[in-house]
Amino acid sequence: MSTATALRTLPWDNDATLYELTPPLPNGVTHVIASTTVLGNGTTGTLVLAATEDGQVAYWIPLTASLDGDASALAQLGYEVRS
């Protein structure tokens, strides 16, 4: 089973959490940030970005996105969230 383990909340202006992926994505990504914010239409959206293990964004092209939160976005990548 592929798991995304929540490591810590990041000090961003919006809701952002650093996750460790086990096993890594096929492209070698081992950590991601799930960032949830209010969109222009009033709904919330979550972007998943590749990250370093210390919580820095590795690149700003989203790996996936969801309107249903972290668990849904990470499930699109094949991971189950664990805290």
C-alpha cells in the first residue's frame, strides 16, 4: 500500500502540510506539499507540489489538484494519507 505520511504543517499563509511518500513516485519524488486555499469562486482547492524533505518547494508545477482536500488530491496520485 502506498502511504503519504503527514510530517508537519508549514508556516504558509494558507493551509499547507508536508508529506513523505512511501514508496516514492515513479519520478523519484519522496516528499510533497499539499496546499489548500480559497479560490476566487469561494470554494477551496488543494494543489500538491513536489518538495524537499525540509519543506521547500522543489518545483511549482502541481503534480495534481483537488477540490476535496489533501486526502483526495493524494489519492489521485495513488496514496492513502496517514497522520
